[in-house]
Amino acid sequence: MTGNISSYGGDALIVATRGEIDRVIAELTSLDAWLRSQVELEDFVTDPVRRVRLGLELPPLLDRISRVRDACAYAADAYFGTEVEISRELREAENLDVQNMATGFAGVGSMFGILSETGVAANLVSVRDAVLPPTSIGSLVERLEATAALGPAWLRIEKFREPASPVSAANGLVAVSEARYVVYIPGTQSWGPKPGQNPLDLTSNLSAISKTGFAGSERAVALAMKQAGINSTDKVLLVGHSQGGMVAANLSTRFPASKVLTFGAPLGQLTDRFSVQGLTVEHVGDPVPKLDANPNPLKANWVTVRQEIDGYNPLSQHELKGYVETAKAIDSSAPSGPNCAADELALNQERNLVKIRNEISGFAGKAAGQELFFELTRLP
């Protein structure tokens, strides 16, 4: 059994701090008190006509103020509820500088021949044509799972061409196509402290969370993308699980036309640099997304989805097969009509999720494309 999915972020119109909403509530409370003070008994003696009119008009006005104030309080609780929950889980570690800690561990480790970065390579293994495009969050994570099952350090890149608007040419309007790419990046596959041949390892974990462009896995994926013909201005959907999600988010800082879909990945360290559209999926009991010691921010371009699933084993909470089921729940989610005015914010959050879900699901278009498989390696 699994719980309902919850989401937050994705709309600039409602991105605000809890303090700002609390100040609005305080102002409404002050206005309520001031209006009530205008109909004290002694005021009717000095200006009876105006006070009587005010007394008649005041009740419905006070009722409206009360409704708006209550709606603000409800909205703040609903919108910030998930973030507050995450923050509470991390309260004891709220001052941890995870990026510097990771850099420090890597630095000390390199002195002893462990956790040290190396050169990397990406080797094209095979190419397959007539590949149908993914059309849902579920199909994207299923392809990610299939990529991880191929063997150590395999990477999958799909290339599709989506018809664009016609352009003028000497002989009239000519339909042109633009390439769209989907890159599937698996999670950590090697946990030894000493780097081996697989760059999807513990060393890359520390490197990826410490800074962008440094991890061996990230550099290897970037090499494969270059071999696949992907330029920095191309439209790319980066899909990753765990470390692969960190690599996807890190790469997005250099591909401004990209979109990001991650599962069970710590991304809070990229709060100030994450500028593309992203959908982050987390299980409440999965410890890995919490490793950055920062909740995902409330940003217009970033939607975070969380779901509580059965099981107390943290490893099972992090497994990709569990995220496949969560992805299917996201695919089937739809906004429900608000029961009252205060539910409008919750409805808007659902709309944000549906909007970005549809954009990512339909990213590859409808025409068949090509599939490229790479093997990523560390160099001795």
C-alpha cells in the first residue's frame, strides 16, 4: 500500500515565504480590530448617523476579512506543510555544509589513494533505430530501470526529431525538424572507496554533491552526450536516479534548454543554480534525497513530488522499482475541484504538477527516433 502523492513548487505566483503570509494575516487581524473599534458605544453619541451605517455594513465586511485570514492560514499550512515536514526531519543537521564536507572527505581520501577522481571515457556500444518515444513519467522511469539493468556503467541516449514551425525558403515554406534528446543516467553501482573502472561509484557521489563538472560520472555522461551530437543549446531531457539524478541536475546548469526528471536524488545543494524546468520525485522514507541536508526549494521552475510507501527498510524505499510505481501514480493524478476557497492553493499545486508532468511526458514528441548505448569507464 502507498499513500497519496503530494507536491509543492512550480508557480511563481504563489512562491512566498511563510513569514510573508504570516505578515498578511497579522495585517488582516489589525484591520479587523480597527474596524471593530469604530463602533464603540460612545462613538454613536458623537456621530450617530455614520456610526449606524457603519454598524450595518460592518458584519459582512468583517466576515469577509475573517474568511480571507482563515484562507491564508490554511494556504500556508497546505503549501508549506511538506517543506516544514522535511525541515523538521533535518532540524538537527540544519547547519551542515554538505558540499564542503563532501569536498573535505574527497580531499582527505585522495591522500590515501581513495575517493580520488580520475580521467574518464565514454564508448559507443550500439545503435538502434525505429525507437518509439516515451510518453509518460512511468515509461521514462521504466527505460531508466532497463538501462541500469544492462550492466555496469551503461548509458542510454535517445534522439528524436519533432517537427517545428515552417520557415521561409526560396521555394516556399519548408517544414524543419529539431532534435530532442533523452538521456537516462543510472544511480550508484560501485560502493568501494577506491575508484575502479565504473565511474558511477562512491567517489562520484562525493564529487557530484560537492560541485558541478567534477564527478567522474558527470564528465563521462557529458562525453557521451557530445558523441551523440548534443550541443549546449539543444533540447535535452535528463532522467536520473540517485547519483544519476545529481548528475542530471548538475549537467542542466550547462544546458539551459534542458528539462530534468529525477528519482530519489539529493538536489537541495543546487537551489541557487537550478534554473531549468524540473520534476523531482522522492519517497518520504528514502534517506538519500535528505543527504544534502536541505529541503528542495519553492521555485517556479521546480516541482517536488513526495509519496509515502510501505516498508521500513531504507534501501527498499530507495529502489528504482518502487519509484516506477510512484511514477505511474503521478501519471494518473489529476486536479480535483476545490471544496472551498481555501482549497484553491492545493488545487493550484496539483495543476502545477499536471502541467510539468504533461510537458515532460510529451517532450520527445510522437515520431520514432534512434537509440544509442554507451559504456562509461574510468581511466587508470
